[in-house]
Amino acid sequence: MQKTKKSIAKKFKITGTGKVMLRKPGYRHFLRNKSNSQSRRAGKDVCLDNAKQVATVKAAMPFANF
């Protein structure tokens, strides 16, 4: 039986259309040291474009609905 890689499941999200979204790390604390523009950019999820990375993430999350 396949198991979900929990470390990957916490960092990535698979959308309903099958895209793989990534939340940028490093923006949960120590935000006072970061500029406002950095914080604004970090609030947005990033879509993975590299097909090899997308395949790796999807293989590590066998029970995700995509």
C-alpha cells in the first residue's frame, strides 16, 4: 500500500484542475525583519511549472484528488 509523504503534503497543494501549488517558506514568524513588499509577495502561492517536479510531488501524494 502506498503512503502519503507527509512532508510534501504539508508544503504542496494540488488544485482541482491538477496544478501543483507551493506556499513559500519562511513567513510565519520574524516578519518584523522583512519588508512589506517581501511579505506581500510571500502571501501568494506559486504554481510549479517544472514537469519533473510536478510528477514527483504527485507520486508522493497518491491519495490526492487530481
